[in-house]
Amino acid sequence: MLLHFTLHKQSVASDFTLHKPFHAKLTVMIRITPQLTIDEREIVLQFIRASGPGGQNVNKVATAVQLRFDVARSPNLPEEVRARLMRLAGSRLTNEGELVIEAKRFRTQERNREDAIGRLVELIRRATEKPKPRVATRPTLASKKRRLEAKKQRGETKRGRGAVSE
């Protein structure tokens, strides 16, 4: 996962003496493919308590991560990628078009955060791949003969199941 940083400076004089306080806005872009990036501000992370083993730690520390990404309203997703992503998301997609990914494999917030973002990136990357169109082919003569022979065999088997004549 590559991160791209963009700094925006508000006011710096040409001789590099600051006349006003220097404020840097840090925009983190998450690179999905070389052509597609999403702004980290589009992702909402919520830390929740994880279930399962972990001793007393599990009751005290919110280590699990719930990632929410608004697929329906993301300005960075092309329409065809958006449609494929919504199909791939399945039950992880809410009625409002929000993708919800829960990560609780690890015992630390940071590793679960990385896991959730990595899974989001992988899902979007899979949605960027265009499916290959199916090319219709005709069955071969040999496969037709095999199918008919199998049908005859099944018919013989079923005919043998009839009532026994004495």
C-alpha cells in the first residue's frame, strides 16, 4: 500500500520568513492502482472492543477496527468500478451504499487498522479489473457422443429398478 502526501502551504514570504503562522494541511492519498487513488478522509475508522481471546485486555481496550467507506458517494471512483465494487461487497454493503469492513485479527489497533485498509484496497483493486467476456463455444462431437452414452447408461440403470417379474 503506497501513501501519497500533498502539503498545502497557506502563506510563506519569498525570503522564507514567516509573516503568518505556517499551517500545513496533510492530505493522505491511498494508491489503489497507478491511475486510481482515494483520499484517506473518505474512510471513517471506528475502534470497538473485539470479542474472543485476549484476557483482561479484551474488556479494557478497543482494538478492533470498523472501517466505513461510502462507495455510493466517493468522488474518486469511476462509475464502472463503483458498480463492480458494490457487487463484490455483498453483505458488507449497507442500504445507504456504505462498505463496512471489520478487522479484529490482531491485538493492536494499528495492525487492525492496517489490515482493514489493506482489505479495502484489495477489494477496490479487484473491482478495477474488468471481467473477461465469455465466449460461447459449441460442444464437440465427442462430448455429444459421451453425453448420449451416459444418458443410455442411466436409462438402463433406471429400467433395471422396475418390479421383479417371476
